[in-house]
Amino acid sequence: MATERYFRLAISREEAMRYYKGEALVVVAHADNGQRLQFPALHIRRFIDQYGIHGRFRIRFDHNHKLIDLQKISD
């Protein structure tokens, strides 16, 4: 059974480039319920645009806390 959490990211272009280049390996965010989330930065790279990374996301993970998927659900 999968667990899902919702969170927002507002990351500048400069900081997003650290994720893109592999300089920053982990993304840390706080879910709407206050839970601290941490996941590999490679999963966020596809959401980088000319302004950085901005929006609301849904992350799903399994009972072993392995990431199943990450989706951007709004700006």
C-alpha cells in the first residue's frame, strides 16, 4: 500500500542548477502535515525550468519508504 504526501517547492534557478548538475544530491522538503521529506534530487530534475522549481507536488512511496513516483500537481 502506497503512502502519499503533498508539499510545495520554491527553489531559485541558481539553487535548481545545483540539483541539475548533481552538486546537491538530496531534496529536503516539508509535507503539508509537517512531516520532513527527503528524496534523491534526480527525481526533481525534470521539473526544472528557466525560473527554477516552483509548484505543488505529490510524492508517493511504499511501505519501505522507497519512492514510487513524484508528480507536479499545480504551479
